[in-house]
Amino acid sequence: MVAYEDFEKLDLRAAKVVAAERVEGSEKLLRLEVELGDGKRQLVAGIGKHYAPEEVVGKSIVVLANLEPKMIKGLESQGMLLAAWDEGNVVLVTLDREMKEGSRIG
């Protein structure tokens, strides 16, 4: 069980993927540029075996916006996208309607 106060610390936001490309030297990683309403951020995500870069551009996704930045393959990831996975299948958590970038999710 997670205390409500701990859940409140998570800053989940709606984001639009505006650019995506494969990370050189990796089958698994994509470098995404997302719009979060207050500017663009770079995310590095391990979804490259399940999504081509052109498949994710334009999608409205859910991002954990207040995660500490992390260097992955020499690239700074400034958040984390949410995805579901089961038995080798990966599916992005997306919004089913248009929502302003940066809108809070909770």
C-alpha cells in the first residue's frame, strides 16, 4: 500500500510527442521530444522494439514529469512515459481525447 501523501508527490502530466528517433546503437531505445505545456523535454524510453518513431509522433501520452533526470546512452532523460507491459507486449498509456499539454493527471 502507498500512502496518499506519497502518491501526491507524483507529477503526472499530459504530453504530446512532437519528435522521435531511434537511439544510435540500441534496438530498444527511442529518444522522444515531448511538449509539456511549459516547454519541451527529452525522454529516453525503452519502447523501440514495440514502436517505430513515426508511430509515436503526435500521440498524447502520460508522463511522470518530476522524476530526477537520468543519463541513458549519453542522453539526458527528463521524465518517464507510462506504458503497460505483459508477456513481451508493450502499450503506451495514451489519452483518448485531446487535452492541453501539461494538464495534470491524478
